Amino acid sequence: MSEIRQTRAFDRWLYRNYHQGSSASAFVRRRVQPAAWLLMGGCGASVLLGANLGKSIVVVLTLLVFSILCVAFLWAFLRQARLSAWRELPQTGAVGEELNYVVTVKNEGRHPVREFYLRENGDDSRPTEWEFANLREPGGEERNIFDRTFAFYRWKWLTERGGAWKGQGRSGALELVGGEMTKVTLALMPRRRGVLRLNDLRAELPDPLGLFQRRRAMLNEENEVLIIPQRYRLPNLDLGGRSELKVGGETASTIRGEGGEFMGLREYRAGDSLRKIHWKAWARTGQPIVKEFEEMRFPRYGLVLDTSLKESGPELLEEAISVAASFVSTMDRESCLLDLMFVREEPEVFTAGRGVARTDGLMEVLARVEGSDGGSYDSLRELVLRYAAEMTACVLVLSGWSEEREGFLNRLRSSGLEIRVYVIGAGEAPDEEALAGLHWLRWEHLQEDLLKG
């Protein structure tokens, strides 16, 4: 037990050092341009080469380069600008799809501000302490004991995975006289679903030589945009049951509702809708006549999402949510109903489709779903069975595979409900009879495995 505590303490010490070191590195990197590093390196080399020479051209060059660096640094340090800005963000964005938005910037001072740039700050790519402690670098077990102990390459891998978003560069060069304002377009690439918060827009004020730049925070408030999960392409699906769902195509089958082809006229019956009355026929016959239509029914499907983190982890859950979002985004919105079911703190169900609600609402729900470390599958099973009699078929997305998930699936199947099961897993599917008839999706090759059907 003491050894475990020491290991955790060492990991926390490593995390703090890497975290602070990355912060300092980013601070310097954003203010010192590559050309300045090249000149400083040349200046240092020239000092070494000319250290023992009283009068040498190397010494002259060293002083010249040093003077240029000092002038450029002071120029950038002394640049002033009074700027304010506000963003015009879309309501939603999507993981992996570039998000463009407009920024209005105004010069609040009396003097002109020449050659400056706007850049969104805050795309922190450093991992959380939980990610550093629990996520493992692919192939990391093959590294030597020193690399495994100090976990530098694991930190590098986690950093390269990125934060919630990645900036797509800065704006073009801007110039504003006193009191003038202008609009520019900035872009970023969302990397994670959920609420993306932007609260640190910076003005970059470089020196004329482009060696150093000052970065000033601007007067702007925090803005939010909801990022929906990544979505994948799906093949046409035949879910069986009492009807057929063809994703992206027509759907033929059921729920009660008016509509369909006109069949003829008949006498009015108590309870008929006034909207069905054929007024011309009533005027002609003197009796209330109504229009009769072929009864149209539409299918109702269930989409069950496994949000448990037990024996799986956040990586598999994120991909399970992306698969669920793919079904939601490609369903026929006009010809079926879809019930999204999962367990947060309590079992929850959200319905969208024809005559109920927009499926955009389901995408927002999926954008905010969080995983759970505890609980059992009993409450989720009871929720599904409560709606089973009304459902045509059900799609079940499991965020991993375990004995508990296997038992949950077997109890659902024993109810007679038509189920199509997708299991998000790491690597190839294990050789288990229980996986027969299931779709095993490797989380590194989801798109490829989904299109296999």
C-alpha cells in the first residue's frame, strides 16, 4: 500500500512539473518568434568563436546582432493599444468541423494602432491530472524503464491529443485609427464535445523586424458555443422488427397519426376532426360529410446509450456517444420517432421525431452527456423494457464489453425486443460466443468498421 501511495505521489510530482514547464514554454513561444531564436543562437555561437580574439569581425557581428535583438525587444515591449472586441458565435459547432465566427474589434484610443493581429487564446492542450494518471500511450509498454518511469513521452502524446479546441491561426494584419472599428473572421477546430468557452482574445503587437511581439488581453466577455459529438457515415440499415429503417432514405411503417392517401368521403361520425369536413359536399347534400384518409403509421425506434465507465474508460465512452450521434443525425426526421435512453444520475429518455420534437435537441443532449463510474444496468434495463411494447426495434451502443454488459444484453434479448448491438472496443474482438451477432467496432477504426455493416 505504501508503494502505491509513493507511486501516486511521484506521478503527481511529475504532473506538476510538466504542467508548469509546459506553461512557461508556451508563454515564451508565443512572444519570441523563430527568427529571434535563430539570431540568439547565432549570437551565442559567435561569442564562443570570438572569445579569445581582441579585434575580430566576429565580435562586431555579435554586437550588431545583440543590438538588433535589444531594439526589437524594447520596441515590442513598449507598444501600446487600447482595443475592445466582441464575438458573434454560432449556436452550435461539431467535433472535427471547422468553426468560423466573426469578431468586431474597435480602437478605443486616440492614436492609430498599426500592424496588429487577433488570436484566440486558451486552447490549452495540457492533459488533466486524471488523464495523465489513467490514459496510457499506445506502445508505451515497449519503452525502456527510464521513459516509463518519467513518462515524458506519455505527456507528449497526451499534449498532442490536444485540448477542447485548436486555433486555426491568427487574423490578417489590421490597422485602426482612433475610434475606428472593423470585423474579422477567426476559425478554430473543436476537438471535444460539450460547452466550448472562449474568454481570452489577444491582440498581438509585433516589432517591425518580426522578432518579438507583445500580447495584450482585450476587453471582451466570455462566450459559449455548444459542440456536438463527432458523427460517422452509416450504411443503410435493416433493423428488422415490424418495420424497416433505411437511414437517409424512405421509411415504411408505423405510429398513429393523420395523413396518407385520400380514400373518399363518408358521413360524419362523433369524434371526427373538424379539419376533415368536406364543406362543399355538406352544402350539396345537407349532411355533414368528412374526408377519409388511409391511416398512416410511423415506426418508433429506441437508441440506448451505455454511459458506464467501468472496465472501459472515457475514450470508449466518447466514441460510443459519437456512434449514437451518427444514428440521430441520419434518421428520417419526418417518418419515425426516436427515443434516446441512458442513465445519468437517474434513467432518462428523450424523444424526437415526427410531431414531437426536433432531433437537434437529441444532439444537444448527447453533447452534454457525462459518464458514470457507479450504478448498475438494472435501471437502464427497466427503462428500455418500459417502452419495449411501443418500439419497432432498438439500437444498443455499448462503451466496452464486460460480464455485466453481457448480462444486461441477455436480459433485454429475452424480452423479445428486436435489438441491433454495437460494442466499442479496443483492438480485435475477443473470441467469445456471447459476441455472436454483435457488431464489434474498434475505437481506432470506427468509420471503417461501421461501413462494414
